[in-house]
Amino acid sequence: MNTFQLPAELRAYRTLSDMTVRISFDTRELTPEQMANVHYGLNKDGFLLFAPSAFTTEQMREIDNTKIDYEDVSKSQAQRIRGVLYILWKQNNEGYEIFHDYYNAKTERYINHLKSKIEE
């Protein structure tokens, strides 16, 4: 997918329980090509760049040529796993009233799974 730009109005933002932020934009009516780009980007990781005016062709070329590491370097792998488990617990607590108990049960199960792979 190539980088693309759309005219958009920043409409709202909201912080979520896992400390991420949900940002909402409204666009004008989109061309079929613009809509295809939006559809192709659905549920994919990417980067958002917002400016009060359109990017020039040269700026777009620079953006396309920028190499970016998609890994979340602000959190450790363990913190990311804990965050994902928290969201899963919120969606279906599987009878665990306290997240700490859910977290311990899930991680213990995974630890035992890994231990079973170790050759004696």
C-alpha cells in the first residue's frame, strides 16, 4: 500500500483503559481510489501524519522513503502481553472477577505449555 492523503477534520479523541487513544476523523466524499486506499488500510498498522494543509509531492516522497520500525518500543513484551490479556478479560472475564487472578491463570497456563516443550 502506498502512502496516501485525504482532507480530513479531526472530530474527537478519547483515551481508553489500556492508555491508548481512539482518534476520529471525518472526510469529504472520497473518490473510488481514495476509498480503496482506506479499505486496504483497514485493520493494518500504520502511522498517522496530520497537518493543517496538504502535503507537497516532495513531502509525500520523503514520507514514502522513511523507514519506520513498527514495533512498540515504549512497552516491553511483558507489558504488551499484560495489556492484551486485560482487554481479553474485559471482553470475557471467564468467571474471574479480579484481573490479577485472570492474568495469573492465563500466564501460568502459558508457562506450563512452554515447560512441556522442554526436553529432559
